[in-house]
Amino acid sequence: MAYRIFTEEEWNTLQELAEDFRNKVTPIADQINLRCKEEDCSAYIQSGYRSSKHQMKLYKIGRKLHKNRWMRTGEAPVMTHAAPGQSPHEYRLAVHVALIKDADNLWVDDDDSRWHTIVGEIVRENGLTWGGDFVNIFDAAHIEDPNWREVASDLDWRGLQ
């Protein structure tokens, strides 16, 4: 796949992030894209800020409310483990930079080593947290500020609305 330029929509996604985080993650996205040039893939800025309302919409996928508890239904895969207020996306401190393998924006498979050798290495080298290192879930496209929980705590875990 040829090297691609980030679209206006992708740049707008970055603009919605907290300024300090955006200033850290923008060059990381560029580094990932540049490294992809040599690895037959490309970087795609898939998502950034989410409102708490949008987070709830994602949280409901694969779950239903039963006796005041969210239970997995098995009808669809769970989209996120973070309930509203518990995602760094809600504080403008997380972004998804996906590796794509073709012009249809199909993601590189999760078991592809390029997630580790491109995204993981670059994110770690730049002091941010990579979702591929999470203990309970492999979220390969996820990049977050390691201190996002401090911001969330200061806002009583309500998101930015």
C-alpha cells in the first residue's frame, strides 16, 4: 500500500483532542505513518474524543440492563469495557490510530506483528500508553495519555460532556 496523507477528517479528529495530548500524539501518528511506508500498510486516524453519550452507546453494544446491572448478551461482541466516565476518550486524552492494509481502510489483523513493531514501539518510545499492552484486552489502535485518570478524577469521572 502506498504512503497516504491524512485526510481533513483525520486532522479534525486530532484537533478535538486536549492540546497537550494532541501535541504529543500528532508526531507519533506521523512516525507511525512514515514507518508504515516501509511495511506495506498505512496509518489511519480512526477516532478520538467521545462524548459520554457516545461512550454509553458503545458500552451498550453486546450488553443489556438486567436488575440495574449491565450483562453481556452474547448477541454481539462487546465494543468497549469502559462505561461512561471511564474512558480516556471522554477526556480528549485517547486516540485510535489504526494500521490499514488497503484503500478500503480494512484494518491489519490483530495478530499481525506490525502492531507491535510499528505502533507499540513508537508509542512506548514517546512515553504514551499503547492499548496493545493492556492486561485484559488487546486494543491495538488505542493510544492514551498515561495520566488520564488524574484528569478524570479531577472531574469526578463524569467525562467532559
